[in-house]
Amino acid sequence: MHADSIKYFLTQLETADNKSKSEIENMLVNIGSAAVPVLVEQLQTVKGAVRGVVAMSLIRIGEASIPSLKKVAENNKNFEWVAKYLISEIKGDNKFAA
């Protein structure tokens, strides 16, 4: 799926009901590793519920998300904690648990 298509679906999240949000998240997860670069890029700028869906999609995609998260964290120190948290969730590491 083209990056612009993924970005379009992310814009739809802003006004989507819970069922639609879930459907969009499942679609992103089904795209899999091909969606990761766009999702990681968008995670740095989106807010609110959209950010939550993007983050959960990356977690559900799993190990394929880790290299992109690490790379962006190296270049964007403000994003580093987010990347580390998502990586810990993907790996099942509870060091960020409250």
C-alpha cells in the first residue's frame, strides 16, 4: 500500500468512531512491515487517539517495527523515550511498567 494511502487512513482516525478506529488499526497491522516506515514517521507528529492507534499498530506488527523505531530514536532525541517504550512493549519487557 502506498504511503499516501496509509496517511489518508490516519487522517480518517481523527473523526472515526471506535469501531472504525479498530478497523483502521487492523488494516494497518495487516499491511505489516510495509507500513512501518510511514507509521514511525507519523508517530513523531500525530497526537491524541491517532497517536495511540499508530503506536498500537506498531506494537502489534511486532519485531519488524524495531529497526525503524531504533533508527528514528537515534536521530530524534525527543522521540527516543517513545521508541524505547514501544520496543519494550514489543519485546514484552516490563521495565517501563508502573
